[in-house]
Amino acid sequence: MEILFYIAAAVTLLATVRVITHVHAVHALLYLVVALIALALIFYLLGAQFAAALEIIIYGGAIMVLFIFVVMLLGPLAVEQEKSWLTPGTWVGPNVLALVLLGEVGYLIAAGDHLPIDFMETRRKGVSIVLYGPYIIGVELASMLLLPGLIGAYHLGRRVPKESR
Amino acid sequence: MIDWSHTALTIVVILGGALTLAGLLIWVERRLLGIWQERYGPNRVGPGGLLQALADMIKMFTKEDWIPPFADKAVFVLTPAIVVITALMSFAVVPIAPGFVVADLNMGILFFLAMSSLAAYSVIIGGWASNSKFAFLGSLRAIAQLLSYEVFMGLSLMGAVLLAGSFNLSDIVEAQRHLWFVVPQFLGFLGFFMAGLAEAHRTPFDMPEAEAELVAGYHAEYSGMKFGMFFVGEYLSVIVLSAMIVILFFGGWHGPWLPPVVWFFLKTSGFIVLIFLIRATWPRVRFDQLLSFGWKVVMPLALINLLVTGGIVLARMGEGR
């Protein structure tokens, strides 16, 4: 069954590369949706069923729809702009740095005695107990972080009375 | 171990049944609409017009399959497949009778929600890829609609999940042996029914394809069998929606005297006819009305419902201790 993992991983990587290299923004986002679905499959294969379902519902569904919503409004002009941004000058630098990291990872894998990839089956109950037990402060902090965003959005979107316009 | 032959047989029966039913429903809806509007509806082809769907299918297959030159070709062709595939995938977790289910997943409800959120892409991307103003307006409306119903769709289901203590659809049906969840979860039922109608783009929430304003909305540029797939996909999602309502709130296959499959079939048909009746009698709402009603009324009600249900479940657990 390991082959399933490698296929899903290959799909994820290919789709992610296309997200970056595709000049057409909506097509790039469609590849991102594929990458997220493949990622959900990987979660499922590793036994994290709950995370897999949430990955599709929240990221694959709700959040990507919002992305596409905004990008759809850009129109065809954006393609030319994107092409002008994808010159070698912009991507060579980060890629060289990333290659250095890749080399380090390769060295670690080669040098260290076989890295144990031991995972345990994580069901929704386990996730919830950990999340609302020892990490409750983290959850609360994250939700407080969302609150300023909400208030900010409300402030930006509120209706201005006609006299003050 | 997975019993492959049993699973394969179940898949064939459910897929064949769902697709045939979807075709048949097109005729049923037109006939019923006719009766409610004091006319006959299609009654010429076959006994009582029964073969009308077949005739329509032959017509659609032989029509010219035209792709507009201004469309985004690859995405345009891909889109109609998404709507049918996601609708058919949803059938995988629908338990029709004890043991009569393709995949009795631990997280059946979440699978259904995931498929329904992916199905939204067909509408959004289809309208965008058509590259025409009417289709694009349709998909913009679809997104606005999606944002308003998707949140309370999930929330209104969670009450039933809490009561059953499981995401597994078979367990949820089993938990309703004595009392259907529509009684303790009436608010949840209303919220889910409304979200489901919006999800399947049925009246009164069919703004993305409002034929009076947007020609045909997101599928205005589709012709031939590509349009047919949008059409069949809509009926498939009506069947899935009715089946989910029956499973979550109306006791699934439970019922006296008759065998489970018959009960499931009867209840599901009842909801399908109710959805048709809503189309025959209700005007379409404006989409800002849906947005404000969804966020200001249904969403708080779903939250209160969830809170109260959670409290009751906790109190019951305390008593049991």
C-alpha cells in the first residue's frame, strides 16, 4: 500500500509545481485544489481520517472558492502581467537557497541511521482531546487572533451614512 | 476483509439505480408540474409519457456539441464531469438498508460535506470558463450563495451528530430507532433543508441559473450532452439531498411492516416530490435576501440549536455517570 502514498505524493508535488509555474491565475488555483485533495488523500493514508475530511471541506472547498472568487474578477490582463513576473531573475535566487536546504535534507537522510517514520493513528477524538486539553491556550489565542480580523472586516465593510460621504 | 463481489454489486445497483432515477425524475417533475398547473405535461412518448426522458436523451446526444471559441476550452470541457462525479460519489456513503451501503465510512457525514463543497466548483468554474457575461454573473451569484449556506449547512447537521454520537451515517440511522431526529432537531432539519435547496440550486434558491434574468446562468453556453450532464447532476443532487434528509432526520430505513429498502425509498421519494412542489409554488428570492436571511436568521438559529443540543447531551451524560 506504500505505492498509494507515493502516487498521491507525486500528484501533490506536480500540482504544486504547476501552481507556481502556471501563468494563468485561475488554472493555477485549480491545480492548487488538486494539490489539496491529494494532500487529503495522504492524510487519509496515514490514518488521519478527520484531518483528511477537514482538508477538503475547509481548504479544498471554502477557502479555495474565496481565492477563485477574487482571482476570477482579474480578467485576462493578469496573464500578461504574470508572464512578466516569471522571469528567471525572480525565481533563480529563492531556488538556489531552496536547493541548499534540499542538499541538507539529502545529507541527513543519507547520514543518519534510518529515520524512524513512526506515526500513530490519529482519530478525531485524539485530536480533540489534545487540542482542548494541553493546548487550550493556543486554541484560545488563535481564536482571539481571528477576532481583530473580524472587527477589521466589519469596519471596512460598514455602511457609511450618506451625509458624511 | 472487504467482500469485493458484494461491494461491486452494491456499486452497480446504486449507480445504475441513481442514474436511472435521475432520468426518470426529469419526467416525474414535468408531469407533476403539469398536474399542479392544470395541464397534462409530457404524455405522448410511451405509457403516460414515461419514455420522455429517453427521447430527450437521444435528442441531446445527437445535438451539436458546440464549444464557444472564446471559452477556456480545457476547463469548459472538464466542468460538467465534476458535477456528476461529485454527486455520484456522495451516493457511496448513503446507507439504503442495514449493510446495503458502498462505503460505511467512519466519517460519512464529513465525506458528504466534502463532496458537496467540491461540487460547487462545477458551477463556479463552468460560468467562468464560458467567458460570457450571463454565465459569469451566474457563477458570481453561485459563490455569494455558497458563502451564505455552506456554514450553516455543516452546523445544522452537527446536532444530529451530537445526539447519535457518531459521524457514521449507519450509526445515526440506528440511533433513531425509537425517535426520529426531526423531533429534537427540528431547527437543524429546517436549516439543512434550506441549505440543501441552495446547494442543489433548486427554487427558491436557483438564482445562479435564473432563466428570466440570466438566460440560463452558469450553463448558458453549454449545449448537447454537456448541458445534459449539468441537468442530470442537478437531479442527482436532489436525490442525494432527499436521501440525506431521510437518513439524518427521518429515521432512514426504520419503519413498521414494510422492509427497510421500501421505507427508505418511500421517504426519499416523498422529499423529492416535496422539492418539486416547492418549485411549483414558490417564487425565486433575490440573492441578497438569501444572504441576509442565511447569516442573520438561520446561522444564529443553527448555533443556538447546537448549543442547546450540546448542553442536553452533556446533562444526559452526567446523569448516566
